[in-house]
Amino acid sequence: MSTRDDGPSGFSQFLAEMRRRHVVRFSIGYAAVAFVVLQLAEIIFPAFGIGETGLRILVVAVALLFPPAVVLAWVFDITAEGIKRTEDLPGATATRPAGRLSPRLALLVFTLLIVGGLAAWMASRGVLDAPQRTRRGGGASNATPELVAYDPSVPIRSLAVLPLENFTESGAQDYFSAGMHEELIAQLSQLAGLRVVSRTSVLRYVGTTEPIPRIGRDLQVDAVIEGSVRRGADTVRITVQLIHAASDTHVWTKQYNRSLEDDVLALQSEVALDIARQIQAELSPEETNVLERTASRDVDPKAQDAYLRGKYEYDKGTSEGYRAALQHFQEAVEQDSAFAPALASLAGTRFLLGMAGSGPTDTAMELARHEAEHAVDMDSTSAEAREVLTIIRQAMPAIRTGVTSTVAVAPGPPDAATPGVPDVPTLDTAWVAAMTQMGRRIEEQVRRKTYDSERASRIQQFMAARQLVAGGLFGEATRVLSDLVDAAPEMDAAWELMARAEISAGDPQGAVGAIEGWSARGGSDAPDQESVRALQSAFTANGARGYWTWMRARLDERRTAGKPVSLTEYAAAQAGSGDGEGALTTLERALERHDRGLVSLQSDPVWDALRSDPRFTEIARRSRTIHYDPGVRGRAPSGR
């Protein structure tokens, strides 16, 4: 029986023909060149103001050009005599599988065209676009935002100070760079016309390589401060640079050199003044006086070093850290008894350690209160001193009695109260003034001391979410609140804060989803279905502004029904809906009535549009002098 040999298979001949026509080699070369071009475009495009849309268009173009390029590589070849059809080359006729090439060539072209058409369809459908933010707890997109042109005439009204890099050779100096970072944030936070993201929120960017535009978008700020600290045996060098976030433009850079015999903490006030001038902040005479006075103060070098070490230990949040911090603060006060921040920190740490033990004695609480009052008397401009005094005065009755629902913080007229939560006493929702790490730790310990463990945990989650919102971390806040409402759906304040977080993150549809969940599962103050439909209509018509218009109408209904409404919250709804003049008028009334919600002027993004208005900056400045003393309405702090 004979066998028949038909020679090489059709597929083998096809592969041989591709090799002869150098199609494989061309495809590999095309991919290599495309990779280099895309890498260069990623670097060069931002320099010419071309954002990610341009880069995605280039990716699609490279993909679409590949099929026709392969076809040309099949048909033509580059020779010493120039470009010729492959069939015309010597030996082409002898090696070509006659009669079998055209179908395979047609199949190749058809396949490549299908791939190119699929890529074009994906681009048209947005599949190749950067991933978008998810509605519930998704956070911001990982893609870098498109750059915008920098306009120097537009003032900067919100700022994030990234952790300062420690360029000191010894890691033992970490406490120093951390202290410099915290002090710079504290000094900038005194500017009423500027929203400064809290230190807790920016600590996540330690050693980050994320682009500045992405950080600015995630924290919802106009500009970012980067810097470094290098401490030598006798000197310290601090370098800072101001970067406009949306355009990634370096606006200003400066280096400061000081002897360690000088007050290096006071240096941060000088830096804050320089930054204020660069961002065109309109400083009041009082703010200028405070920063200039702080910049020229003279604190004992050993006292400030002990103070920075104490802050570093305190921030660890452990019992051992608190005890070590107490010793450092005591040393700082012994070295310089007029150093108000050290005395205030000593008072706060003493009070916290007392609560963390078997129970603080009246003697220990009174000593802490006396120290805090003395710190404020020495320097009423110290935000930390005022905050520690506020918290101690608020907490002492609760700690002594173990009952928080009877504590009245900054009593006032009914319409000055903060919207309450049925199962959360006044103290819980009113305690929003703690902006420093010192104050937050004490508040947390008070809740643990006065509530059962489950309730304390829920309140802690709620307060943590508020701090995340204040720090611009809206996606993280939404995740915390999602877990909270799953465990306690009757907690109306958590639903409302979730909607606010979504709005602040630029996701009105997410806010609608939160309100819908609140209506379906919330407590006694949840909006009904008719109200939810009104919100959906307002959102469809006006987006984010529609949400605030809906909220304003809801607050009007509450007032008509005789329920308490915060004047500051009503002003926020006015500002968000575009009624800036009405918002300022309402804020002035809130200031007269000492509305507790005024503390939000420092951190809530809804006020950013008003920060350049002199009326707003005056309201924000005056509000800081009235809510630190809940026992005496209208008392202004004494100067130094």
C-alpha cells in the first residue's frame, strides 16, 4: 500500500511565507517602537498641557494603525533598491506557495481589521477611559487628573501640607521633622481665609510617589506644600515649595536656615506668613500680629526639644507613649514656664492619663483644668491651648457623673442647636471642635469612659468619619459610614454625613443613593419617599446644586415643624445652592448666637467659594474666639 506525501501543510507554508515577508519581525519592531512612543508621550504631554485624554487617543491610534501596517509589511519589503512588492524580489516566484496565498492573506487582513474595529468600538464606548469613582465607598480614581492652566490671579483657598521629608542622617530625628510638620499646619490653620487639611489626613502620603494633581484631587485642595527638614549638630534647614495642584505648577520655593539656639518652632510662623503672601491670602491685622509675634518669640531650645519629643510620643496613641509624653511635657514646662503649648499639652496628657486609669481624681482633673486655663491666659492665640481647655470643661461633668445626656455644650436658642440623633446625646454631635491630635485623643477617651463599649464604638466611627470628611478623605469617610449604617441604620446623622461626603467628593448621584438608603432604613428623622423623589428631580435639574437646594427646603420644613436647625447648617445649604449673600447673613446670625456648627468653617469644602470674601474671613476669625469656652457665652479670650 502506497503513501502519498503532499509536502508541508498549508499552515506551515503560511508561517514560512510570513517569515519570508518579515511580518513577524516587523510586528515585534512595531510593538517596541509603540512602547517607546507611549512612554515618551506620558512624560512629554503634561509639559504641553495635554492630559490623559490625549494619551488615550494616542493609544487607540497606535492600535488602529497596526492592521494596515501589517498589511503593508506583507505586500512590500525594504531593499537596497528601495521599497518593492515582495513578489517582485528574486526567488519570490519560486518559493511562493502558488494558489494558496490569497485566501490566507485575505484572512489575515480580515482578522486584523476586526481587531482594529473592536479597539475603535472600545474607545467610542469609553472602555479605554480612566476608571471612574465608584458610588459607594469607592474613593477617587487612580488615574491622574488632566492638567489645567495655572492662573496666578486666582487666589488659593485650600491647602494640604504633605509630611516633611527627614533628610537628617540619624533616624532618631524623626520626632523633629514630625513636630515641624505639625507646627506648620497649626500656623497655617490660623488663617481664616484658608482651609488646611488636617495632619491626620495627610500622613497617608508619607514617602508617597503619587502625582501632585492626584493628591490635590483626592484631598479637594487648590495647592500642596512639599518640604524637607535637615537637622545638623547646631543648625536646622527647612525647605518648602508651594505647588498648584491642578496644573502641577511650582509656584514658589524657599529655604530657611536657623541655629538650634533660636526658636525653630517660631520659624514655622515665618514660613506661614510667606505662604500666605504667595497665595494672596488677605490677612486680618489680628492674624498678621499673631504670626509675627509667634515668629519673634524666644523659647528655650531645651524646652522646645522636649516639647517635640512629647508630641511624637503622644501621637503613638499608646499608654506607654502617653506616659513618656507627660514626662517630656513636664520637662518642657520646667525649662520654660511661659511656653503655653507645652503647658496645654501637659494638661491634656494629664487629663487623658487620668481617664485611662481606674478613674481620675478630682484633684488631677482640677490640676489639668488649671493648667489649661493658665495656658490660654498666657497665649490665647494657641489653638491647642483653647481646644484642650474646651474639652476638659466639657468632659469634667460627664466624667464625674457618668451621664453625658445632661451636658450642655455652649447653650443657646433653640435654632442654634445642632441637628440631633435620637439615640445620641447632645455631647456626641456637638463635639466637633477637636482639630488637633491632642484634642482627638482626649475626646476618644471621654467616650470610652462614659459609654458602653458598643455605643462608644459607634460614636467613635461617626467622629472618625467626620474627621475624614474634614480632612478631604471623602471616599474613606463613606466606607466608614457604610459600615456604621449597616450596624446602626437608625443613626440618622451617619446617613446625612454620608450624603455630605458624596457631595463633597463631587458625586451628587452617590448622595442621592445615600438619601435613598436613609429613607428606606433610617431612623425617625429619615426623609420620606416624596422627599426622595423631590431630591431626584432637583439632582436631575441642577446636579450638586440641586442637592443643596433640596437640603435647604428640608431644613425649612424642620424649622416650620418646630425642630432645631443649626444656623451654620442652613448657611451651608445656602452657600451650596449658590446664595452666597444669604449664607453670609445667616453666618452672622450664627455668630451672634454662638452656633456650635461654626467650627466647620475651618474644614468644610462647602465654604471654599466664600473664603475670599472679607465678611467670611471675619466671621471665621471671630468664631474661633467664642466656642472654646462653653461655660461663658460671649467671653473673648484674653491676649498675651
